[in-house]
Amino acid sequence: MRRVALALALALMAPVPAMAQPARSCEPADLKALAGWHGVWIAEHLMADINGREPAGELPPGAAMQFLGFTAPWNDRGLAGLESFMRAIRGSAAQSNGWSFPIMMQSPAPLRFFVAARETVILSQYRDIRYIPTDGRPMVPEEERWPTIWGTSVGCWEGDTLVVETASAGFDPAYNFIAPHLSDDARFVERLRLVSPDRIENTITVTDPATLTEPWVVKVAYERHPFLDRLVHDGGHAAANRVVEVNGQGTIAALDETGPPPEPQFPAEIALSAAEVQSFVGTYAIDGAPPGTVLVLSRLGNRLATPASPALPGLLPFYYEGGATFHSRALTPMRLQFELDAQGSAVRFSGTSPQGTPFSGTRQP
């Protein structure tokens, strides 16, 4: 009996193996309370027709597709990607096959959110699909991810907020050449919340040291679509299954296989100081144009820059190639050659417009 008691005492004194920690609970606490997520949603100010395209084929006034990247904190590598995008949309009639992530989260294509206890699915009109498990699993290890243009996501419900982490979203110009040129190492964190019966808000933070100087924060809102109760997968202009009418008969559109034009070669950039750039900054009245037609030049770091367009935010840089001459890598074949006064400040320019025609202008006082 004493031996049994001693054995029991020794057993109680032995170290106890650590209990396996349960996975964190990421399922919604009240699934029924999230029923309002269902339905068809459209990014704010980007109203589209039933086929997911704007009736005129252009963005409506006031719209801002932030993931085009005009206001992103790009470094030189990221800026080169933005300029490549600008050349592609200006020089090609090619259409994308879809939006991909992250641009699908703020586009004219409607979205649907399918919320279940252990998974949320986000589906766009262009067949972009994101599967987001919310069962508490961690992010898939990098060596086990299958890289796609939508990335790999995991989610977790924090009260009524869905927090989504996404990695390995690859840029594929053959699928959508206007997507932001982030690196394959970019990480995304989204916080989505239904703030009213007809509004979902999403804050998306992008971290990518390879292309960004700091985290890029984009705030997006989705409004319940006023008349759609379903998604119509009509496809895009390049989709092989798009139905079109020819001579009064329905038929399948031919696949548009044209792509972005080949990348041009540019002269090497010569570095300037901020003070040297400042001598070209100003507003230039365009010769022979209606009154008020101007070219506005400002400083972007150590580069000369101009607004992307009257309808778009952000600045596009010029690159100095010597001889008081600058070229644009986004608005090709735009080139500016300046006339300087005795103090070395620009007074006029002549050169080539973005449309390839000669133009000139005088600096206003």
C-alpha cells in the first residue's frame, strides 16, 4: 500500500505535458446578425449597368479607382510600374479579362458577399472570386501557397468586423494590365464592416517595401445596388463567351488578343537637386490655345512633375536628360525643352505633346 501511495505521489509531482492550445475562434459570434451582407453591392460612385460596365465606357464624374495607384506612396520601382500602366492604357485598345485583387475591391463591377460561419466568399461580376476561411486557421506558409492574381486570404471576425489578411497576389499583365504593379511580396489587411443597411466600409492597408515607401491605406465604401438583385456574368470585351449581336443574330464575340504595346527605351536620367528643379516650376500658358489652357509644372522630390490629368489625382514625373530637356515616361512621347534666362530660370518651353504634336508655352509671372 505504501508503494502505491509513493508511486501516486511521484506521478503527481511529474511534469504535466502542455495542453494543446485550441485554435482562435474566428467565426462570427452571431451569424444571423450578418444577414445584411447579402445582396449586390457596388463601389461608391462607380455605378455600372447590368453587365458590370459603365454605359459610356468611362468612369463617371467624381469616381476614384484608388487602386489605379495615382496617389500611392511609390518608390522608383513602383513609379515605373505606374508609368508602364499609363503607357498601356494610352496606347492599346486591349481589354482586361477581369480585375484581380486588389483592384476588384473598388471597380465598376458589382460584388456579392456570401457569409457563412467558417468561410466568406467575395464574388465579382467579372468572375473574380476570393475564398476567405474564417475557421481560425493561420495564413498558409509561403512554400505551400498557390500564387494567383487574387492571392491567398484568411479572415477573422472581430465582432461585426471582418478582418482579412491576403498574401501572394501576383500581378499578371496578360489578365489585367491596369492592376497596380505591386510586388509578389505585398501584404494586404482589410477591415470590412456593415455600417448601415445599405453601406459596407472597407479599410485596406497595403505593405510592400519593394514598391512603396510606406504603407498605402485605401478607404473604400460599397453601396447596395439600387436595382440589381443578381450578378450577370456577361464577361468583358475580351471574354470569349461574350454574346454580341451581328446582323440581327446573337453570336459569340471574337477574343481580343491585342495586348499592351512593347516597352520603349528611354534616355538615362540625370539627377537634379531640388533647387535646380525649382527653376522650372511654374504655370505655362500654351501658345495658340484658348485662354486658360495651361501646363502646370511642380516639384515631386527631385523631379519635375505635372498632374496626371484634370480628372485624376496625383502627379506624373518628368526625367531630366540634359540640355534643359525633360521627357515623360507615362505620357509618351511628351518632351519639354526649356529656354532659360540669364539667372538660369525657365521662361518658355517647346516640345512634343502627349498626342505627338508640337506645342510650346510661356511661363506666367
